Amino acid sequence: MQSLRLNKLYFLEGVERQLFAGKSALVAQPLRALFDIIYLRKLEANAIHGFIAEMRFEADDFFSITPLQLEQMAPIYKHKRMALC
């Protein structure tokens, strides 16, 4: 399995600590999880629309992501492809 090349200071950006049956786990927020999938699948910017169509969420939810939210995710990933998506 390919690992995520992340900037160390931003490893926990978009990740929350949650309890499950008394045990804690780190769980990605939906936007962070989405970006991780895009990164791991090596999707280019022009492939994002097809990717969204395959997912089980409303496209309106995806397109309602604000520029501020995108800015907060940008420093997480080292690969420049993610800045273009």
C-alpha cells in the first residue's frame, strides 16, 4: 500500500480523536478523507468530476467547499498535483 507523503506539521490537520467502545482512534473528517483518496488514487484535476460521480455523496456538497477549507488542506500534502486539484 502506498503511503501518504505529508508535511509532518500538518499530519493531524482534518483529523479528530474519537472514542469507540472506550478506545480512542484518529478519524479523518470527510474533507480530509476525500483528499486522501484523491491523493492515493493519483487523480489529476481533470478526473475529479468523474470521481465525484462515482462517489455516494451529493455533488452539491462537494462544490460547496469553500476556498478557506481548500487553503486549510493545501499544506498537508507534499505533492504539487494536490495543489492543482
